[in-house]
Amino acid sequence: MEEFSGIEQLEEALLGAAYLPDRGLATALFLALRVRKPLLLEGEAGVGKTEAAKAIAAALNSRLIRLQCYEGLDVAHAVYEWNYSRQLLHIRATQDAGAVAEDELFGPKFLIRRPLLEAISSSEPVVLLIDEIDRADDEFEAFLLEMLSDFQITIPEVGTIRAERRPVVVLTSNRTRELHDALKRRCLFHWIGHPSCEREVEIVRLRVPGVPERLAAEAVRFVQGLRQLDLAKPPGVAETVDWAEALAALGRRELDAEVVSSTLGSVLKYHEDLELVQDETLVGLLEEARSAG
């Protein structure tokens, strides 16, 4: 795993991974690496939280292990489970020798490592991404406390497994619910908001090589105008990048009403929002995006 002497060196490495953080995020990432604490990134969907974890893994030349959280996530899917079919085969293969000892059946060779245990037990550099932790239940959030405090996991049949090499841990949250203070205390925290117009243009040009400069600027200004409307789901930076990529693939060099109307599904994902951005609203946003250039 690489060591970065300063924030500027980390920013250069992230830029090499096609990620453009602002100074606040770069500082938070640098401190998480330096003081070896988990980093909790919060913000609206599509602002680059997950991509930050991917970029830091690339910058560190480390393996990325991702745990996607969801309602009902349990230990069997997040930490470990026993390979029951293999245990059964072992019992059948050894049944002539008499009874099989319990500690023989519940040993490491029958253990299926899920993302958390895989990250803890890895001997190689690892970045562990616990994505959308706010979607998981309170019980699972409570389970994480031991791991994030001591970087260890207790398996009743085996004992406590401690990390020989502490992983870099990034948690993300869209803030669909408030996380518990006990979890937050174990992490550094950074809020990722929508970038300024200038920075978002830079991000688009970095993520969509060859996109015409005028098209990138107009697309960003249009999307930033959309965010001022009362939408069910305002578009994030990810949607801006997707739209710019789609427009560039169509060979466009600037926006017009026809291409905006036909490609707006790359930006807005709710029918109600698409219906809202029609006719005069679309024309007004388009005029503002084009006139600001």
C-alpha cells in the first residue's frame, strides 16, 4: 500500500484514478489513511461517495472489497456462513470412522468468508467499502461497532479473528435515516455536496475524455438548473457524467431542445420529474445553460 506524504500527493493519485475531489474531501481521505480510522461519507445519491472509495483503492493499488447494504442484511451475507454442503460431504466421507467431532466440522476450511471477514482476514492491502449503511437495519449497524473499534470479528465456533493488516474502511450513507452516534464516533466524517459549476465541468471532462468543452459546460449548467426545481430525485454528478457521455456518443457539440428532450432520461429517472421538465421549463433551462457560456 502506498504512503502519501501530503494531501497534494494524494490528490494527484486520485486524479490519476479519474477522480477529482475538492480539498475538503481530499483532506478527509488523507486523514483517514494517516490516523487509520474509518471514514463516513454522507451526501445525496450520485455525488461521488462510492466513486471516492473506488478511487482511493486505485490510488493505493489495493483490492476493493464492497459490501452493499440493504434492509434485512444479516451476518450470513455480510460476515460469514458455514459451507453446509461441504460439511455434509465430510460427514458422509468419514462416517465409517465413527462420529465426527464438532470442532472438526466448524473449522476454517468450512468457513465461507463474506466481505467483512474477507477484509479483516486479508494479508494484502484492502479498501473495504460499506456502501449505503443507512439502508441496513439498526441491528447490523450495532454489529459493526466491534469491527470498527477493534478491527476484529468474533465467530462463536472459532473465536475472535483480528486483523493482521488493518483495512482502509469507507462507509457511505445517503442519509435515508440517521445513523447512531456510537457508529459515528468510530469514524471520521465528511459531507459531500454538489460541486460548483466549474468543478462539475472539470469532473465531466475528466470522466468523459474528448467531450466538447462547450457541450460539457452547457450540460452542467442545465443539470444545475434542474437541481433548483422541486424534483422527486434531483440529479447527481453521476447523472451529469452519464448524460454528457450520451450526448458525446450522439456526436453533439452543444445542446438544443430536441436532443435535450430525447435524452433527458439519462438525467431524470422519475416519470413525474420528466413531466415537470417540459415545454416552457425545458426551454427556460436550455436558454440559461446556453446564454451563460
